[in-house]
Amino acid sequence: MGLAEERLKALGLELPEISTKGKSIVPIKQHGNLLYTSGHGPEDQNTGEPLWTGKLGKDLTVEEGYKAAQACGLILLSRLKQYLGDLERVDAVVKVLGLVASAEDFYQQPAVMHGFSDLMVEVFGERGRHARSAMGTFVLPKNIPVEIEMIVRIRS
């Protein structure tokens, strides 16, 4: 177990099991030493059912959105581990895009996305600091509240 996984364990967090059955979308695309992930929402990885649904500022609080963004982070970390075999191969989280399903008068998308960003820094330390965009959107697939994609630089 590497340092990143030890940090997760110390936080009381576990990586979810990732199912690859029936998936036609490529979850990670590699170009040189960069990995581009597909967007992932907070969904049960076996059933595909959302862990949270609704819009921030209408159905969900900022705190619930933060947890949903953190869940997306755990799913993306599982994908990275599945692809790389070891999270210690992550050299840097480079760029993150977060889409937040938002009520018309909700303006705290960055506070929701802190759930993801805080997790990356807790797990990877300085390697987890990243550039980020947090955008509000009216709807996301399956009525999920957050969808996140990232670009990661890896070690050979």
C-alpha cells in the first residue's frame, strides 16, 4: 500500500470497487505522460445509481454537494488506481473541471468543488494541488448534482 492509500485509510475513506461491465465510454485516455479522465458523477459503481440527486441551492446544501464532489474524487482515484496499478505513479493533478447542477440563484459552485480539491491535497499533498474550473449548469445526467473530470500527469 502506497502513501496515497495510507492517507485515504487514515481519513477513514475507501476507494469504491469499479465495475467495467457494459461500459462503452473510455474512462481514461492517455497521451504521453498525461491522463485525461471522462467525467464521473457520484454514482454507485456497481448499479450506476446516483448516490445524490438534485440541484445545489434547491434540493441539496453546500455541505451535501461537498460530499458528492468528494465521492466523485474517490471514484476517480479508483479509476486511476485501476489504470495505473498504483496511485504513487501520479506525479501531479494538473487540471480539474467540475460541473455543479445549480438552482438559478446558487453561486457557491467553488465551495462544492472544494470537496474534490481538498481530497486531492489530503491524498497527494502538493502533488494534489491543481488548476480548477467550477461551473454551474442547469442539469446533469441522472439528475446527479456534480460531475468532475481531471487531467493527471504520471510518472513512467
